[in-house]
Amino acid sequence: MEPDGPNALARAIGLLGDEWTLLILRQAMAGTTRYVDFAAALPISNAVLTRRLETLVAERLVERSVYQERPVRAEYVLTRRGRGVWPVLVAMWGWERTWVPEHVYATPPIPHRQCGREMTPLFCCAACGEPAPATSMRTGWGPSGGWRRSVPEVSTRRRPGSRAGRAETPTLYPDTMAVFGNRWSAAVVGAAFRGVRRFSEFQELLGAPPSLLTERLASLTERGILRQVEVAPHRVEYALTRKGLDFFPVVALALQWAERWYTAAEGPVMAWTHACGAAFEGELTCDHCRVPLRPRDIVLEEP
């Protein structure tokens, strides 16, 4: 990565902040490899599917392998980098299942094969095994950190639509995409996790245009991710709600994944310390048996 360019956090949000990308990756983790099977499984146009697969190949999350020459047909197989997104998808599923009850369809439950119970992922410190909510962390910028470098240059967001012969399909991760699917929303939530509360601070640190920042703060407040706190007559600040604070595992796991695969020469984005005193690395566990989750032990099923 180039010095002073977008850091690992910006790369993660820019790449994973697109629901088509996430749905293609989830389908690939379920064993889909052929273009025709992706097209059959997802309500996606051929043009969008082609572009997303090209991006995933370019970013080395999947590998394209030609298995037939005439006509040319290829398979798209997950790489280690692509398989590494799995914890992020599980964290998104857990957050949406807990906090977005108004889904058009229910977010499917996940049984844990180790203990046999339907589970919700619990985000824990890998060093001590204890839960790791945002409030248990001490954070600071690392060598490649900084407000402006952490805002993705480009972020696309899936807009559910229809194509010939298919009905419009509701979004699977609506509130996740409200955060990850917009570069400024992601930046605002990230700043809120670092303790920024005032409009003027958000604007100064992030460099967002005032009208756009106003719209993003209103949207995040409407979705219950932020709340307004009146600190003086006609003056409000913005604080993360419990729903917003519970989004922390998604952000942390996405950053852990990006730090591994998009490492900056000058060092990491963040310096993390858990309440136990250890340098922090997070992992997902079953909330019942507290065994670390592994792909072979759970299946993200279609709703």
C-alpha cells in the first residue's frame, strides 16, 4: 500500500461495503463456483455479477480458473484471503439478527454443531477469552492510522432491484449496509467509536461537506445507530446507541482481516489493548459453549 494513501480500514470498507460482494462471497463459501450458479442463486444482473467477480479476482479474494475452452467457462474459487472474510459475515449476521427485527424475512438461525444449540456469535478477546465490547477497549491510531486515510475513496452500495423474470428482492443486510455501504456513514461511525460527538468535530476531522454530514447523521440516528444528546439549549451531540456499540465486532473483524491482507509498510491502522491488558485480537465464539467458531461448525443458510 502506498504511504499516505487509503489505509487498511479504508480498503476494508471500500471493498466489503457492497452487499452484492458480500452475497457473492457467502455463496462462494457455500460451495458455488460457476458463473451460471451464482447467477441462478442471486437476483443479480449479468453485468453487475461480472463486475463484482472481476473485482474479487483483482483483489485476490477469488481465483478464476478456466475449465472449458470452447466456449470459455470458468470457475471462481475462494482464496485464503476470500475465506478470511467469513468471520465478518458471521458478525454481520449476528448483529442484523439481534437489532433488525423488521426484516421482510427472518434472518435465519444458525445451529452450532459443537454444542447443538442455536447460537449468536459472541465477540471475545483471543488472549483471555472474555467478551470484548467496544467499552472494554483502549484504542489509538497506529502508524498508518488517521482520520482522512481511513475514509474509503470509493464505496458502492447495493440497491435492490429487479431484472427480467425476477421479483424485487429485499436486502439481506439493510442496516449493515447503512453503515458500510456509504463511505461517510462508515467514517462517522468509526469516529463515534473513537469518542467524537460534536458536529464540528466530525466535520473537521473527516472533511465531510456540511450538508452531507447532516444527512448522514440524520440517517444513522433514524436507524437507531446514533442518538442525539442535548447538552445545552439548541445544541446536541451524537452518541452511539447500544445498537451502534454492538456493531463493534463487525468493524473490528473487518479491520483485522484488512490488516492481514492489506498491510501498510509503516504499520497497522490501530493500536488495540483489551481490558485484560493484552494487545487485542478478537475472535467469535458460541454464546452457549464459548468454543471459538469455525466455518466447519456452522452454516450460513439462505433465508
